[in-house]
Amino acid sequence: MISSEVINAMIDLIDENLRLIEEIRSQGFESFSGNFRDIQAAKHSLQEAIEACLDIGSHIIAEKGFRRAEDYKDIYKVLEEEGIIDPVLSAKLQEMAQFRNLLVHRYGKIDTKRIFIIMSGDINNIRQFVKKVLKYIS
């Protein structure tokens, strides 16, 4: 059985991280790119938000007995196969899963501009995912 308590706790974590990302983004690229602390905070917040989405997807897959995902990207493919998210959102979230891997394994080698671009637009995919999940579990 899908635990709405578990899902809601993860959504709260996502919301906290997205708020911080938006606060940092609102200062503009010039300020962001020159502030090591903001860069690190943004990277960590993006990683945490992406991982929470992956955890939500894994929880749904496990509790519903869906096909086991082969890797992080495949979590979104499974959710797409089951009609929880559409193919366009699935593809965007798969890109976010790849970006999470860069955050975890490449450390300081990620271009600051790329991080800012993700903060400026791609986080909307996370919001859309949360909406789809809430609709699915309601």
C-alpha cells in the first residue's frame, strides 16, 4: 500500500529545496556564479529534490508491484508505462536523473551556467511530477 505519509514527507522535502533554489535563482546569474556558497547550496538542493522524486517513484513502484526499475532513469520509464506520468515528463525527469548522477559523481566539474539553467526552468518538471503523484495517490 502506498504510504501517503511517506510521499508527503518527501514532497515537503522537495518543497523546501525548491524554495531555496528559487531564492538563490532570484538573485540572478551574476550574483549566483560569483558565490561559492550559493552554488554549493543550489547543487545540494537540486540533488536532494531529484533524489526525493526518485524515492517517491521507487516507493510507488514497489508498493504497486510494478516492473522493477533497472536504474534511476528507468524509474520514470516504469511510471510512464503505468500511466502515472506522460512520455514528455518522463523524458525530462530522466534527464534530471542523469544530472543527479553528475552532481553526485563529478563534484565541482559541473558548469555553473548549466546549474542556473536547470534552476531557472527544469525545476518546473519536479513540480509537475509532484502534481501527477498527488493526483495518482488521491
